[in-house]
Amino acid sequence: MQCTEARSLFTDFADNTLARQELHTLTDHLLGCRDCALEWREFQQTLNLMHSLEPQASPPDLLPGIHAKLAQKGVFSRAWDVIESLNFSLSIPAAAAIFTIAMIAGFLLKTSPMEQPDIFHTRAARTGTLQQGEIIATRRAPAEAGNMFAVSHGGTPQDMSLMPLAQTALATHLPPDNDAPRLLSPDMHVLIENIDRAHQAGLFREMLHRNWHLHRINSDLFLVHLPQAELGDFHALLSRHRFALMPAAAVESRFGSDKEVLTAAIRFQ
Amino acid sequence: MPYQEATELVRAFRQGDQQAFNRLVTLYQRKIYNLALGYVKQEDEAKDLAQDIFVTVFRQIDKLKDETKFGAWLYQLAINHCRNRYQKLRRRGFFSNQSLDDPETGLNLSSGATPEKEYERQNTSRLVRAAIASLAPAEKEVILLRDLQELSYEEISEILDLPMGTVKSKLNRARLALKNRLKHYL
């Protein structure tokens, strides 16, 4: 009997479940092989040590803690339990496709040529107390479709066709049908109009100088990753050109403050 | 383990008897807590893990098809939880600084024990538990179920959904691996 075979029988040997012939063969081997005899002794000692371990008492607050957790589970947790129990699974391409369709549907529904607010205009803060009988609208006014975009230099959507922004959204959200790397879903979309190659190169130099990561999708479409804290610098760079920005909230320097890094898709026209 | 009692308690729980659930927890809490402890090694983490396991039992009891198989079902559920928690903690580096020689709690004398003997006993216990916890997950599982939880090969085979021969050979390899880890202390 080889040593490896002998050692593979240790558990059966300890359980006393070896067939008679195997038992004799193993015993003879252990009598003649010092190494395996030592291995067997150590194996027995290990079993003895494990079997001498006393189970630890469970904490006295285990059951109250269970009930506390059961009480805490709210609507969303229960909904999640239901979802988990369905063993619902969705492949990444299918999930990406559903997300993209929802994004495009929402985007196309909102798109309509309307007057855009001047992005530098700010409404004065309300001062003073309410006048008697004054009614404050408690229901939020629906956002105008034009508020989806911020447009520079007093331009309007009629002047600046926003179709390229839709194209940017499509290009950056649709899963690729080839081996191209999957693109991140951008936080904001920018359309820069009437920019020549020299100024475009200058813009890129400024971005790279700030250690922002730049990815070229094609000659007119780029992705830039920048720290959220430097969003103001990004605005400053854009303001040198004629641009449209979506969503409009991205003009605020606090936009995306829940993230460390923001992604902007920039299309040049 | 009083399987008949467990079966009756499961039946009662399914019919809305919350006290039956409490009684089930009382029956199995020590086993499940020690199983969790074998995976995560730390008492607070093991308590949290054991609680999560029983919360899942409460929520998913209707998934149990055969009430007489509650024990195996509970262990399957527990092992899935333990595996997931272990992976999560490992990704966070929870186990990276732990070694067999890590000191843990202080000396607790049991009655009649001399400090030296008690120290030796607790030290040995700590070393063995640490060695088990340091095994690869698949090896650790069979050791925990057979040598610590004292389940039969049939029960382990059912819980892990493995043929009994595979369970035995896995167990043998795990015990040899554990022996090698404890070699210097034997």
C-alpha cells in the first residue's frame, strides 16, 4: 500500500468502517512506515482536540435581536425579499437594453423646442413674511421641457439643434454590438457648437492638464471623467464656447455631489 | 436533536403560532450560532449572522416542502448565509490580520480549574478554532458539520447535496489539512 492511499483511509479507520482486508493492509503499512504512523497519531490527536471543543453558548440577546430585525424590515426590504424569492435574474445586456429604452423614451418625450432660460439668471430669494391671504403653492410646478437643457450665450433650442444630444445619449447608453468596451452611463451630456479643431484641441489640452480622463468614442464624441469637486472648472471651460448641457441641473456646481467622479459625454458639432 | 418536536413546531409556526418560532430558535440557536462562529470567528459578527439566518427562516418558512426535513433545510440556508458573509468579510479584509496566535478574550476560570490548566484548555480551544477558521471554505464546512456540529454523513450529504463518498473523502482531506496546521501545537 502506498502512503497516499494509507492516509486517504484515516477517516474510515477512525470510524471503524474499513473492510477487513483493507484494515489488515493499512495496519501492516502503519507498522512498517514510520512517517504514516506519525501522521496517524497526529490525525487522532487532531480529532480528539476537535471533539473536546465545547460549543459556545449563544448570546442571550439572540432571539430579541431576531425580533428586532423582523420589526425593522420595511416595505422595501420585504419587496426585496419577494423579488429574491422569485429567483428573478436578468442578464446584463437585457438590463442595459431595458434601461436604454426607458432613457430614450423619456428623453424623446421631453424633447421639444421651447424657450430656454438664461443659465446665468438666478431668481431672487424670497424675503419677508407671508402676507395675509397669500397662498403659497404647495404643489411643485411641473418642469418645463426646456428645463431639461441649459444653453449658453442666450441661445435657444431652435438655434442649436439638440438632436446631437439625443445621439450622444444613444451612443453612450446602447450596449455595444461589437467588442468595444462597455461605456459608462454619463452623468451629463454636452453639445459644443461651431468649434474648430484647433479650439477643440485646446479644450482637450486644458482637460488633460487637469488630469481628467478623456476617452475618444469617435472624432466628434468624447467621454471625460472629472472629479465632482472640479465641476466649476468644467463649466468655466465650456463657457468659452457655444454649448448645450443636459440635464440643466448640471450647471450647478453641486450637481452630482453624491459622487466623487462625474462623467460627461461631449459631442462636437 | 428532537426532530419530532421540530416538525411539530414548524407545523404550528406555519399555522401562525409565533411562539413556535421562538421555540425553534431556542432549539437550534446554539448549533447555528456555533456554525456561524466557525465561519466568521468573531462573536458579534456570528451573532449578527445567526440572527440573519433565523430572520430568513421566519420569512421563507413556506418554501420548506417537507416539514420533517426542517433540520437539513435550516442548515442549507445557514450555510448559504455563512458562505456569503464569509466572502463579504474576506473582500473587506476582515480575516487578513488574523493568525493562529491572535490573543482574544481573557482567562475565565471554570470551577475547580487551576489557572494554568484553564489557560491551557482555553488556549488550545482558541488555537483549534482559529485553525478551523483558517481552512479553505469547502474544507471548513465539512469539518464544522461533522466534527463540531456532529451531524451524520447522511445529513451532511443531504445538506451539501453531495454523495456520501464525496463527503467522506472531503472530510478526510480537510482533517489532514487541519492536522498540518496544528502540527506545531500537537
